[in-house]
Amino acid sequence: MEPHLHYWAMWWLIFPLIWFAYGLIRMGLRHHRHKKILDVIGIYAAAGKEPPADLLEILRHGHHHHGQGQRRWILTGCLAIAFGLLAYFGSRPGFTIPAVILAAVSVGIFLSRRPVEHHPPRGGKSHRHDN
């Protein structure tokens, strides 16, 4: 095999690289959005007013789309199974690495979507104003 053809055997690496770039862009956009929210909260604080509860809620829990985490782990799990089947039945051992990586990513996404318990701050007082 010619040396330059060997690099084409790693064509699948473009997908995780695009995924990582997409993740970095999303993190940057989320940081920018939170910074804008903090600026607005600072304006409320300077005026001596209480900021809207929606702004504080977004900062506490983020702005999540329901079902997005489930779609991600199912997609990565299906891709891991597809690459694993290609590696095993297609006699293509090069597909073993992406199968293992995608399986690990799928498990990580699945475990990270577990609900997190939110405990009240120390001192027993909650920030909520129940009327």
C-alpha cells in the first residue's frame, strides 16, 4: 500500500473532530449567554431590584432541551454498535477503536443525564420565596 493511502484509512476521525469542535463552540456560546445574564443581573443589583426568577433559574440549572440527552446517548450507542459490527463481521479491525470510543461516550452521556439532587444552602434557608 502506498504511504499516502494509509492516511485515508483514518477517514472516520473527521467525525469525532467535528463533534469536539461543535462542543467547543457550544461551550463558548453558553459562556457568552451566561455572561450576558450576569451583566443583566448586575444592572438589577446596581438598581437595588430583585432580578427575575427566570434569569436565576437559567444560571442555576442551565437552559436544557428535554430529551436532548436521551437522543445523544442513543445515537452514540447505535454508532458504537454499528462500528462494532463492522469490526467483528466485516473483518475490519480498524473500526474497533471508534466502536470503543463511541461506546465510552455513550455510557458517559447516559450517566451524566441522571437527575442531580439540589440541596438547600447551608443554614436551612432556601432562596425561593414561597407565598
